[in-house]
Amino acid sequence: MEYTRVDPPKEPVAERLQHYHEFEKLLPEAELRRQAARCMDCGIPFCHMYGCPVINLIPDWNDMVYRGQWRKALELLHATNNLPEITGRVCPAPCEPACTLSINQPAVTIKHIELEIIERGFREGWVVPQKAPVRTHKRVAVIGSGPAGLAAAQQLARRGHTVVLFERDDRVGGLLRYGIPDFKLEKWVLDRRMEQLAAEGVVFEPNVNAGVDITPAELRRRFDAVLLATGAGVPRDLRVPGRELAGVHFAMEFLTQNNRRIAGDTIDPVRMITAKGKHVVVIGGGDTGSDCIGTSLRQGAVKVTQLELLPKPPEQRSERNPWPEWPWVLRTSTSHEEGCERMWSVDTKELLGDGTRVTGLRAVRLEWSDPDAQGRRTYREIAGSEFVLKADLVLLAMGFVHVEHGPLVREWELALDSRGNIAVDRSYMTSLAGVFAAGDSMMGASLVVRAINHGRRAAAAIDAYLQQI
């Protein structure tokens, strides 16, 4: 009631397009304490109980920041979240629309306060390894080093178990390492946390494709429990004529290659995917599509167009979408601000080419019905609305279908749910005793913060299981 919301400053667009570094700055401490003072310490904090998948103690650490008790704020933050420096950068912050202030005012800057707490903790040297006082001599294999795998590995190591984390890529971090651009998450942030995990006893094994380089039988023989945290690695494809043309790529091919290049890897010129000097069309309106836009602009694209099948969201919440639900409203990311044309209610019908490479796409405009009683909508093509877009590079960012059904899933004959994800019980155990799953591999593609929560919960279930065997 006394202070207005102040967001952290950002580099001007013209400057940040010249590099891949993070461009959002930190607020001065005096301003941050004013922002924390906006938190009303609600009797029922919907930000904490409804909005946050890891159930962060948001009002509590807001109050500590307001009072200048930073170390206590850090303890409260780490009590629920193993990777706040990640969520403070890349989480869409569902806590903020659930903030009581957001009923009729701008929400508290929860996400930025979280980031400032953890960065203050690292600067002050308060983030140190927490080694288990007693070793259990139980061995756990964690397959996949994304947010679910990292959170689970740390929790299990702190319980005294020997944890070996297998990653098939050459560097640890999974989606955080190769799927998120450096301008949103610089990789030294990951390396800093990996040092803590290693000091706590987590053993990293990169360049190991579990199920191939180490067989399913060997995993069962060497480890008392196995956690599958491999993510939802199968992307949704675009099945239209011309899909086979050169210059059409899944978003993760494009983003991963660019991240490798930024990390110093040498990319074969024949395999290079670049937007430089090209008309780029991104198909898909989510965060991954936004990441493709920002990366394409930094690479020097002539023009970037983003196509979305769904209709353009409203500017404000509808009556069917009340607080504190996640608001289905129009969002403009920092990458959108950097320059791209956005088109909604568009269905791609065909990719056009010169016989070898893509040169454009043919699309049609759609008309959507109003939602029915269950909130479902249907669409029809608008007669005579077909149009052609020039496209030298087409990036498919339409989400992910389910976990890869690789050797571990097949040979262990793990049960799957109706969407192709690994089925688990309430203790995160799969249909095979001693084998667990967490994160996107068992819930489908979702938020980093939700994967962290599932990793923590799976670790608690594995710890309970190991105490019984």
C-alpha cells in the first residue's frame, strides 16, 4: 500500500543483442527491501500454498529480506529449493499471479527477491557443502542431470548415500546446460552449484548413455536403487509435406548447438544451424519458441516470425480464469521485445522448398469456437485465408510428447501411462521394484521448479526404501 512494484533493470535491446550474457541486473539493496516490504504476510499465502510447486516459504523470506536478515532468508529459501539460482532466473514464477496483491495491483517481485537472496548467499560465502555426518553404504544411480536429477542427487547425498549421476552428454546439467540459452542462464551458474554437489559426495559420470554404455543389468547389480530423471526428450513433430527439407529443425537441435558453440565447442560447418542472414519461422508459442527467437536475433536473422496454432490470448483475465489460477493472458517475453512478428490462429499446411532446402511455408488462418462447459475449443480453417511465408530456417518448438522409450524403459518393461510417460506410484517407484522416476520423465514436459520438487520428493521416497532393504 506504500510502495509500487519496481522490476529489475535490463540492458537496452540494441546492446544485449550483441552478446549472449545475462542482461537483467540486480536491484540495489535499499530498493529490494522496499519490494520485500510490499509482501503483506497473508494469513493464507496463496503464493506459497497454491502458486509455488516447491512450496517456497515466500512470506517468511520476504520478511527476512525486509528486516535485513539475509542469512536467515537464505536458510528458508534452501529449505525447499535446491536450485534457487536457477528458478530465480528461468522460472515463469506462478507464485506471482497467485500473490494476493495481484487481485488488483502488481504482485510482489517474488522471483527477483529469490534471485537476490541466493546471489547474496554465494557472495558472502554462506553456500557451502553440507556433507552427511554418516555414510549408509547404499548406492543410488541417478540417470539424467537436469533439475529433477540434480535435486534428487543432492538430497540423497546429504542422507549419506553414495550417489552416481549419469549424463549421456559431455557436460552435466541436462536441459539447463544445453536447452536454455546463456542470455537467460549463464553456465557458470550451473558449474558453481556442481562444485557444491561434488564436495557433498555426488559422483558425476558424463558421456555415459545409461542402458547402452552401462547395461540395465549392470545398473541393477551395482546399485541398490535407480532414479530415472531423463526428461521428456521426444519432441512433437510437424507432419506436413516438406518436413524432410534441409533447414527444418527441432528447436532443441538449434538451441543445443548454439549453447555448445558458446561453450567453446567446435561445430562442423556442414552441420552448422545458423539464422544469420535468414528469414526464420518459429512454429510454437511457448518458452522454447521464445528462446529460439532470442537466439536467432543474436545470430543475425533478417526477420523472425513466430506462429501459434492457438488464438491470441486476452490482455486481462477472463471470468473463467479467476485469481489465484495461472492467468491465461497475453505474455511478451524479453525475446519478443527484441523484435519478432507474432501470428496466432495459424496452422502450417506445407513446407515449401527448392527440392533440397526449405524456402517458405504455406499456412492457413483459423477461427476458434468459444469454450464449451469443459473449457474445450474447436477450430475451423477460414476459407480463402491461405498465405505463404518466406522461410530459410524453420524451427519446430511445439513442445515434447513424452520420455524417450530407450533401453532402460524397454528392457525393464516399465509400465507407461496413457501419454507415454513412466508410470509411478505414490512413492515414485515404477513397476519395477527399486527403480524410481521423477521430473518430466514421469509427468511430461513441465516447469523446472516442478521438476525440482519431484526430484526432492522422489529422493525422500528412495531414502525410505533404502532404509527398509
